[in-house]
Amino acid sequence: MHDIMNFLDGNGIWVMIIAVVAIGSFFKFRSRELRVHQEMRAKEMEHLQKMKELEIELEKTKKQSAT
């Protein structure tokens, strides 16, 4: 118990504060990173859907011009 009190005196409190802030910042950063990845994936899916639609339109145009 005496060792714990000695640790908390002086620099120990600052170390604990820095550790809490660092852990909080890490989780906040990770949350943002995951959100960005989700947004990028959604945009990618939209792009692929648009490309498929354009490909279908191109095929229709080719069939109409061939007849």
C-alpha cells in the first residue's frame, strides 16, 4: 500500500492522466478511421452500381444501333 502511495505522489498522477488521454485519443481516432472506411466502401459500391448501369445502357445502345 505504501508503494502505491509513493507511485501516486509526484509523477505518477501525470503518467496516469497522460495514459487516459492517450487511450481516449486512440479510440476517437480509430472511430474516425472506421467511419472513413465505411464511407469509402459506400462510395465504391455506388460507383460500381453506376458503372453497371452505364454498361447496361451501352449494351442497349449497341443493340438498337445494330438493328
